[in-house]
Amino acid sequence: MSRVQLALNVSDLEASVEFYASLFGVSPHKRRPGYANFAVNDPPLMLVLIEVPADARGRGTVDALNHLGIEVETTTRVDAEADRLRDAGLAAVDEAATTCCFALQDKVWLHDPAGAPWEIYTVKDDDPDGLGLGPLSPNPVGTTTNDGGCCTTPVPAGRLGPVGASCC
């Protein structure tokens, strides 16, 4: 099953987790300090919450978007989408076997005309550190909030940038 990913910056992770759990009627799929994600079946959505300082978040929709994505089932599908994007003349940057958002992933990044980062990705291992995926899962050893679990979106030459850090 493919699903759209929406990664949001939030200034109060606990309040946001409570709100989105109520909104979608599901518990978080994965929790780490400064990070939570929800695997929502209806509508098909991977909602990612990334905690940022309150002054970096803004109000309403201002600075709410971190990045967008499309989760697919396999690396073969990621590769096919990357080829399709390049054939359409879009600059796509491959990122294979990367640990991002506390998961091992293969992905391809691109940016829309205004610079919004999009990724098409597959999760190869949802718990590469073997820490468990429950709502109270600990932070990986040696990392702090959002360190080590997040990846950055490379900006292709000739495109808008810099985009900055993103996490899926």
C-alpha cells in the first residue's frame, strides 16, 4: 500500500501527539524524544511530528511544514519512481540505505518549483537499533532529540535551496 507522508514541525510534541491520536483515532506507530509518527490507514497517511523550538515553529501554518513524501512498498518501486521523475526532466537525488527517522530507508528526493522537499521512500527496517516500536520507546543510545535519527534533503544543483534538515 502506498500512502502520502506529511511531516510537520511542532513545538509541543506531547500536545500534538494527543491531538493527532484523537483526530485519526490511532496511537503513534513510533515514538522517540522529539519525534513521533502515525501510520494511519484511513485516510492512507504517514503523519510525522518533529519537535522544534517554539520560536522556530511559528503560529498556524507558518513554518508548520517540514517535508512531504510518498511511502511505497519496495526499493524496486523507489527506483522506478526515480527513473520516471528523471525521464520527466526533474532533478532527483537518490539516498540508499540511509537511517532516517529511526528507520533504515531507500529514497529519492526532489523539490517542487517553490523549493518544498518531497521524498519517495521505502522502509527497509523500521527498528534498525532493535529498541522496539511502542509509544514509549527510548531514544537510541548516543543520540539526543532529533540527532542521529533525521536526515537532510540534498538540494540538486540549479534548484532552490538550501532546504535544511528534514526527517521522515
